[in-house]
Amino acid sequence: MARQSSVPAFGVLEGLKVVYSAVEIAAPSAAALMAEWGADVVWIENMYTGDSMRDTEFVKEMERRNQRSISMNPFTDEGREVLFNLVKDADIFIESSKGPTYARRGITDEVLWEHNPDLVIVHVSGFGQDGVEDRVNRAAYDLTVQAYSGYLNQNGTPEQPMAPAPYVGDYFTSLMVVSSALAALRKAQASGVGESVDVAMYEVMLRIGGYYMMDYLNAGTVYPRPGARHQNLCAIGEYKTRDGFVALCCYGVKQNKYLLERIGLGHLWGTEEYPEDTSALWLDGPQAKLIESTIDEFMLTQAALDIEKEFCAVGIAANVVMDFDALTSEEHLAQREAIVEWTTQGGDPVKGVGIFPKFKNNPGKIWRPMPTLGMDTDTILAEAGYTPEQITELAARGTVKRG
């Protein structure tokens, strides 16, 4: 059956159809990326207030642009049939809920595959589709999956764990949803057999936090929470200057030599403690405390931008810690169109982050602002084969809501 869609043709995902049912960040942000790369993204919203993202003032405009909204209840008998008709020609279906909610409601992978045998189904949840029942069926948010995964415990000060913001558990998960969905799609298209992907947010964070966990698993090593410094290396972290902060990452032989000489500790270089091939200034090194305290004192005498330029010129990675005001006046961002402006459904201008990554031959674009709740219900149902009369009947029975 030929696929119908009112979505313009563009981007690397031109012709791809994605249907998703989720609220807030992790799954919707994955769909948003695919929409910006050219996919036809159908956004299923509840019939009352819609996605809770609509409660935000501005971020909703960036995170739901290029999408089409249908407002419906997929969990009634009639609603399930509507869902099956929506996904019968889709490539990917994404749902986000507590554990196996959809399966409990009778919408199993197998039932979906009866309607579309090569459909890729992505389940997004805090703790997975199976495992300890009490854990699987818990509500989960960015903060709680960070806590459960051990990722949160690696961040903050020695006295206080602190969650990285904003919502890294959600946003890291969204990238995993995109990559796993497209990987599964490649196999499904080659084999004609669908796939089901179980994306547990805590496992995403467990994998990202695995860098230092490997030392614990294999040697029992536990690094303290580093605060504004690195867990096990000198000269890496956020340092206060006389007019701001600089993120410094000094690593490598020539870089370490320059740094020690610049801060007045050049006499340490070439000694037994710090031979001339020293590429890493370890925190357990013999003069680590002296090196760190001297860097702190030195940086307080420097202007942030000046020391950034000086260090970068000799191969030391350094950057002023940018605030929003600095970012919006940064020429590099302007030339790469990292911040762009478009118009909302109400006709108001809004600014946000542009399309990324940059595809050379098939660039993404913003072709429409965030839709109003149920704005595309009629169009989407018509594309799924419903007549105007049938759509009116569905709305009258409370199965769908028209925008």
C-alpha cells in the first residue's frame, strides 16, 4: 500500500514513518531528532491536556517541532484498532511507560506484528520490560534512574552527590532510542522480520557510568566524587580565574611540561618524580597536592579568555565556561547556525537550538512549529484509511479528539 503523508520530502530519513506515544523528554526527544532529519513523526497525545511538555513556556516549541499531533485513547477496544491502523505502514513505533504497560493492555509486540510484520517497536522505561516486578513497575524520572544506576553517586562533591543537569538521563536515553531504533530498522528491512527494543533508562546511565565502574568491578577501586576536579588526574577540571571560570584539560608530555613551567614548577620536570616522558599528572603522584594548589593560585591571577588563548596555542585544551549570554553572542555558533529562529503556530517568533548533526547532502530542517493538541487528527486518520464520517464517529464516541 502506498504511504500517504503531508510531510515534505527532505533529509536523510525522508520516507520514514515514526509513531510514538510518550510524554516529556526521553522518547519524544528521540522522535524529535528523527523529525528534524526528515521522518514523518506522528505524536499520539492523550485527550485531556496532551503531553506534559505543553506546560512549559518555550522548550516545547523546540522539542515538538516538525511533528504531527493526533489526540486519542489507544487503550480502548476501538482505540487499539486506531493504533493498529496507524502503525500498519509505519517503520518504527515508540512507547514510553512503566514497564510492560502496553502488553498488560493487550498491545503486545506479537499483536503489533500481526498488523505490521517488519515493524520496529521501541519500549522506553525506567527499569526495563522484565526483571524484579516491583522495580519494573515503578515510576521513573531522570533523577531516580541516575540514582539507581550509580551515575549520580559519581558526581558532586565528596560530601554531597549532585545530579548533572538538565535531565541527562532522559537526553542520553533519547540518543540510545534513535540509534537502537535505526539499527533495528536496518535489520528489519533486510530480513522482513520486525524487532522489539527494550531501552531501560537506568541501563543507559549504567553504560555511560561504566568508565570508572570498570575499575571497581575488576580492582575494587572507588574514586571519590570529584567536585570541580577530575577523579584521578591533576590539571583537569574547572578553575576559577580573576574574572570567571576556565575548564582545563591538560594531558600529554609537551602540555604537562609547559604547564609546570608556566605556573612556576618547572623544576619538577625531568626529575625522578616527573620524568620527561610524563604524559599524565596523576592525583596520587608525589607532588599532586602542590601542583593542584599552585594551579589554583596561578589561575586566580589570570583573565579567563587570555589563559584560554594561551593554553590552546600550545596544545592544552582549555575553554572559558560559557554562560547563555556569551553563547548567544558567539560568532562560531552564529556561523554554524547553532541557534535559529522560527515562528510558532500563534505567529510569535521563538529561538532555539538548530538542527544537528550537519548532514552535507541531505540536511535536516524545521518545516513546521509544534502543533496544537490534536491538530492533525483528521489528516492522520484520513491517511490511515478512515473516511470523514468514520472520523466524526470516532470523535463522537470519545476515541479521538479533533484539533
